[in-house]
Amino acid sequence: MKDIAIESHQLTVHYDRKVVLHEVDVSIKAGRLTGIIGPNGAGKSTFIKSIMGVLPRTSGWIQVLGKPSHQVKKQIAYVPQRESVDWDFPVTVFDVVLMGTYPKMKWWQKVGVLERANAQKALEKVQLVDYANTPISDLSGGQQQRVFLARALAQNAHIYLLDEPFAGVDMASEQNIMQVLKGMRDAGKTVVVVHHDLYSAQHYFDDVILLNKRLIGAGESSVMLQPEYLSQAYGSSLTLLTQMAHEMSKK
Ligand SMILES: Nc1ncnc2c1ncn2[C@@H]1O[C@H](COP(=O)(O)OP(=O)(O)OP(=O)(O)O)[C@@H](O)[C@H]1O
Ligand SMILES: [Mg+2]
């Protein structure tokens, strides 16, 4: 279907002998902001990596824009979970963002004026122009996160996958990142975000996918963030759920 950007069918992934994702059937709509939510170890990062096609599947399939991921990889931009990046790598902010433009370039092309302008524009969006020549190792966590968002923006892809972009960032950075993501959605991009905070999720996302090794449910965020679904995803975290129910009843 044309309005489905990402679709998985019976997707099962193992690491060694451990099942991490089990028969996940999910459709992610194009042009929407979708949150992937679930407890630690639920397989959220694994699902994102499966969308990119970088993990071996045990069974099932996943398609992006109606094709296997490797055929459309230039159309997929990825912002990794922060801990998985080597921040001591000796490179400046501008260079990291400029790298975002590489997937679209042919091997014989040199980085030119257009690529540099795209990188500059992306830095403006995340409010980091003043840091263009700073080594990435000298940035705060929130700034580093925004550099990676800028790199994804410079790629000008159709699909944006972000793994916990708000981890360790302050409220101002979080709002800046969220504003950029909503702007991308409004421009017709498909944005998928792994997220932890249930309270903000209902304000941030159009749709939510609840994962805990299996698909618990997927749909509009106002429906999926109700206690009956959350309790299936989070199991015995009762205190949290009681709080959620309380918050919901105030709305
Ligand atoms: N490279 C790997 N080798 C072996 N096991 C792995 C590997 N990566 C992840 N796992 C395991 O797979 C499970 C799912 O991991 P994943 O990183 O997808 O979870 P997550 O939902 O993203 O968790 P978190 O909220 O902590 O980021 C975990 O139990 C994890 O220990
Ligand atoms: Mg993760």
C-alpha cells in the first residue's frame, strides 16, 4: 500500500539462541511521527536495525517503501543510540554533518558547495552553527545528539529512524529536537523514534508501536498509551501504571 512506509511480516530475530523479536507484524504509515515504546531489552533498537537491514533475520521479512531495505538505503537516515557511538573520534561537528550527504554522492564526486550548504542548513535547524569547528568530543551529550540529528537531516532521506534521541539531553534540547522532528513530519517525511517517557509520548507521537519482544499493539498514540496496553508491555511495573491511569483520568 502506498501510504505504508515500513512493513514487517512475522519478523523474528535471534542473537545466538535468544529470541529478541518474535513474529512481529507491523505497518508504519508514511508521513507520520511514530514512537516505538517498550521496556529495556524489548528489542526496540533491534527493530530499528532490522528496518535498516543490518541484522540477519531468522524468519519473516521487512520492507521499506515496498522494497527490501538494501535497495532503498539512501532513503533511510539513522540516528543511533548515543552510547553506541565513539565520541572520541577526532572529527569536527561540521564534518560529521557533512558525512550525512555522502550516501547521495557518487564515488567520483567531490564534496561541493551544495553539500556544504546542506550541512550548514542542517546545523542551523538544530541551533549548532556556532559549534561547526568544534571537535565532537568537546560537546555535551545533548549537543552530540543534535549533531547526529543534523547529519540525518543533511542526508535528506524519506525515512528517519532515531534511537532514543532524548537520552541525556536537557528540556531545551529535547524541545528543539522535537520541533525539528515535527517539522520533518509536516514536510511529508516518515519519522520513527524509540522513546522511553510515557508521559511525553502522547504529546510527541501520532502513532505508537508497543513492543516487548512481541508486538503488543500499534495504532494512534491516544489509544496505545492506555493502561490496558501499557500493562501488557511493561508487565508488573504496577506503580508506573497506576500513575499513568491517574494522569489519564485528569485529562
Ligand atoms: N549484539 C548483540 N548480541 C547479543 N545480544 C544482543 C545484542 N544486541 C542486543 N542484544 C540483546 O537483545 C535484547 C534486545 O536488545 P535491544 O538493544 O534491541 O533492546 P532495547 O529495547 O533497545 O533496549 P534499551 O531500552 O535498553 O535500549 C536484549 O536482551 C539485549 O541484551
Ligand atoms: Mg535500545
